[in-house]
Amino acid sequence: MSKKPEKTRDLLHSFGLRYSKPRNIILDYFHEKDRHTSAEHLFYDLKDRGHNLSLSTVYLNLSVLKNAGLIRELKGAMGEAIFDSNLSPHHHLVCEQCGEVMDVPIFTVAGEKPTYLLKAHAEQATGWKVKEPRLELRGLCPTCQNT
């Protein structure tokens, strides 16, 4: 179901962005369900739904939404940008053959999140300030293992 433009307008304004119809369309798409999609796949999905957005408009708005923190970006199997609607802390599995991306919840070991232990270790060892620790596991999904 499509969000009302007023709700999207409020959401965008709360992130310091102005409302536009393309942003509304793109956010509606991501809010339907948790998604991992490339700009090109999004462009064709929206086109199939009757939305007449140019590919450059899709790219521009994905960049703006990512920079504002409304979606996340990760690298796909071939290094392409994949946009993620799930903003909760999680990790990813990426199939190097078919490109499927799957969320993996963050787990704890002895009450600690391993990615945050790695973040603390890296900061202490290097002097860097790590903004966000992310873990990405690459391999073959069950379907591709059987082909």
C-alpha cells in the first residue's frame, strides 16, 4: 500500500530533505518490504509499475536517500551498489554466483557483538575512528551450490 504523500513529506523533512514525487515513489517501494536492489533493478520495477522516472533520477534520489540515512548501501556480487531498506543493525550474506543478498541478524558472544569488538580493536590498534562496523559474508547460496 502506498504511503500518503503527507507522511512521506514529514519523513523527508525530519531527515532534512525536501519532498518530491520521485522520492515518494522510491520510498514507497522500499517501505513495502525489506529489499536489496540495484538502481537498475529499481528503475525497471518502477517502470513496470507505470512510473516514468529516468534512470538518472533513480540514481540521484537513491544517493540522496542513502546520504540522509533513509536507506543503506552495500556492494553486490559484482561490486555494484545494492540498496537496502532494512536500517536495523544486521549483516549480509552475498551469493557470488546469482547475486542474492540475505540479511543476517547481529549475534552476541558472551554478551558482546563481535563487530563492535572488532571496531574497538581496530580503533585502538590504528587510531582510526570507525563510524559503522559492517560484516559481509560472500559465498554461494543453497540454490547455486546445487547447480
